[in-house]
Amino acid sequence: MTSSTATAPDPAAHAEDLGAFVAASPSSFHAAAEAARRLEAAGFRRLDEAEPFGAEPGGAFLVRDGALIAWHVPEEARPGFRILGAHTDSPSFKLKPRPSTGRFGWRQAGVEVYGGALLNSWLDRELRMAGRLVVREADGGTGERLVSTGPVARIPQLAIHLDRSANEGLTLDRQAHTQPIWDTGEDEGDVLAFLGRHAEGPGGPVEASAILGHDVVLADAQPARLFGAQGQFLASGRLDNLSSVHAGTQALIRAAEAGGSASGRTLVLAAFDHEEIGSGTRSGAAGPILEDVLVRLDAARGGAEEHRRALAASVCLSSDAGHLVHPNYPGHHDPVNRPSPGRGPLLKINANQRYATDAVGAAEWALACEDAGVPYQEFVSNNDVPCGSTIGPITATRLGIRTVDVGLGLLSMHSAREMCHIDDAAALGRAVEAFYRR
């Protein structure tokens, strides 16, 4: 396979489409819905996991809460899977059960911190509310509605006149200092009533009294934007890790259109939820969702023995954002392995298996990048800086599948607004497609 087989668009077009994907995905539920919309438009079938499904050739997918599993079975399938794992969630703030609060004429929303957000980056910027509502339907049953507002909330910073030491070290109390303003009034207002008026889908708006549950987060309302002397940078919220969900979705569509994997393996996109809080949920990588799908696909083709053979012949790319060297803080990075902007996506390595990459997996990534005609860079942590982790070790442990950790290099990871080089984002998309098509 040559580089011409990796058909991702040019970097600027890829970045624009990534920005559109992020804009459509202010919550994990919206990210799964947007990936599903694109897959359906490409001819993939939506399946209900409560119903039987087989392993017939073609593309299909299912959505569980804020997660999506999609796959393409070739005409002459051989045992094994080529899997791209990513996650739909990003650090943020989540509405508490009784979110309406406020005082001194300000209406506020009660929130708690979700994941490892870089808190100061959320100050003084316009925020959306987005997620899902579970509502009582007219027939007495329940249904789910996505909900998304425009820019409605803001976490205001205290003026420097009232805290002259702010520039010497800003300390935010997570309870007292992070509750956003969203309206004015002498009472607390009703956040849920406001959200009900923005419910999406059939049936239109819903009354607050009909809302039985909610999973709603805050999201940066500013659209993604190209910037830089040559327009080579992309600034956007939620690049960690919608950059990988987008790359996987588009690469799966293109690979399926081209006939799938040359090896005859089934191609899989696993976009999990809840990675930022440990993955230990029914829609997270530590839960059973991916295993359930793989077992069911193999059961339709031969049962337990077929499944074990398939896992042994499988490989997973765990694609999650990584760190470029920060020019203002070079001492926080490894002194030798120093990923730079525009020089390709990352191969992430850790001796203590915080990343799942080993030598065999590294070779798999090298060959995929070679096929795609793109460079890549190794990332390893400074020994004095604790290393984060990904879904990679979880997937390898749960399923025994060879797993390699890769991803897009960023600055400002876990900020409300992160940045990357558009060449790296496009190269990730091309490398993922080449991985699928091997």
C-alpha cells in the first residue's frame, strides 16, 4: 500500500471539518450523535443493541449513552479486528442535581468539576450548556432528548482591584469560585426550565416538571478557529479527544468505501465515554461495551473458539491527545524526545505501561504512518513528571488485544481551548485510515 491510499483531505480542509465536528459535539452525547449522523450518511446501519444482530458484510453501529461502537465487515472476513479506540468526553463542569442557585441579583448554575479541567482557562469566557435530558413522555413512558444552548453562561473572575495578589498565584476554590452566572433576577430562576425550552428532537420543548433526569455539562461556546502567521494552528475546545473521534469516524468511512482492510479484518471504531474520570462506567472503556460487540460479532461467525482466534489476530490503536514541547516550560518535558508542531502525530511510550505501546505495537504504527506517507514522533514523559494514562492499558487488559497508544500533539491540554498544528491533525487522520486498510 502506498501513501496515495490514505485519502484524508488537505490539512486546512481537515481542520475545518474537525472544527465543525467539535461545534456539533458540545457533550459526549452530541459527539456520539454526530459520529452516528456521519456514519448513517455514509450507509452504515444503526442497530439497537437490545435486538439481535449478525456479522453480515457492510457497516453498522450502535450508540450507548455517550459512546458509539461502529464496524465494517468485509465481504470475505477473516478472524480479527483492527480497532481505533478514542473517547467522546472532555474535562468540563457538570450540572448538579438541583442546579438552580444564585444571590445578589445573579442567577447561577450549580456545577461540579468533571475530570481534570485546567480551571483558570474556563474563567471569563462564554459557555454553552449541553447534554441529555430524560423526560416523561405523553404516554407515561420516558424518553431521551439531547439539549444544547447557545452562549449562556460565564464564570467571572474577580477584578484585580479586589485581589491585588491575583497575578502572583491564582487559587480557585472549586465550590465557591466556579459557579457560572447565566441570568439575573431576585430569585434563583430555573435552569431546568431553561434547558427544557432548548430540548432537541421530536416533541420540541419540554416542561421542567417533565424532566426526570439530566446529564448536562458546560462547553466553550467559541467556534474553532485557524490562526498563526500561515494559518497553521487550530484553536478549539475539546480537541482532547474529539480530534481522535473525528479522525476515526472519517477514516472508517473512507476505508469502508475503499473496500475495508487488505487483511480481511473487521474494522472497528470504539468511541468510549468517561475516559476523563477513569472509564469505569457502562459506556466507558473499563466497561463491557466493546467486548459485548466483539463477542456478538464472533458468535455469529463461529462462537467462542472463533472469538479467541479473532482477539489473538487483532490490534488496537488507542488514540488520545498528547503533549508537544511547551516553549515556555521546556523543563517539564523529556530532554531528548521532544515532539514539535507540524512533525506528525505521536507514538506514546511509558516504561510502566501507563501507555500500552510495546515494540510490536510501535512497529504497527510505524508501518501505518509509512503507508500513509506521514511522519510521526515519539512521546515519553520526563522522569520527574507523573505520566497520565489512556484507554489503551484498559483495553489491552480487558481483551488481551495488542494495543498501541498514539494521538495528536497539543498545547494547553485540558484547557477550555486547546491548540494543535493542522498538519499533525491531518496526518493523524491519514495514519488511522492507513492502519484500517492494512
